[in-house]
Amino acid sequence: MAGTKGAPMPWDQANIQWDSNPYTWDDVFFILEVVGGGGLTYLEQHPEKKKRFIQLLCKVQGEEYIEKKEVKEVKIFIKDLALVAKEVAGIDLKVKL
């Protein structure tokens, strides 16, 4: 994904309906960073970003996220990444096996 320096894509080139989108540009930028960085591998290499991904996943799934206790071993699956990428950034991930 090409774009302005430091951003995966300029906001005006994103395939997003901003007037009806519940996500912030920061959410979109974050998921583009994860997808462009290697997806699940990126999250494994940057464990500090996993928590933010889980918060965003809960938001996409319509669940209220209230941090009470941190669970270190939450499993994230490629279907979770694909769901968040599609809902937040309009990216339809295709998985090749």
C-alpha cells in the first residue's frame, strides 16, 4: 500500500464512507499498519499492539470492551484479522493456503 510518508494510504484515498463509519482514522491507520506489516505475524512480533487489536475486534463485533483483567494468552485468528480489516478499513483479505 502506497501513500504519504508514514501512512499506508492518504485518508482521501481510503475506501471508507466517513459519514456513517463508527471508526476513527486512527483505527483505520492501525489496521492498515497491522495488515501491511504481516497480519498475525506482526501482532506476534509487536505484543504491545495485540491489546489494541483486541479492543478494535470487540468494537467491530459490537461487544463492549471494559478492561478489568488482562489475559495474556488471547488467541487471534486470521478470520478475526479479516473481519476487522474489512469492517474498519474496507479491505477484503484473501487467504491463500
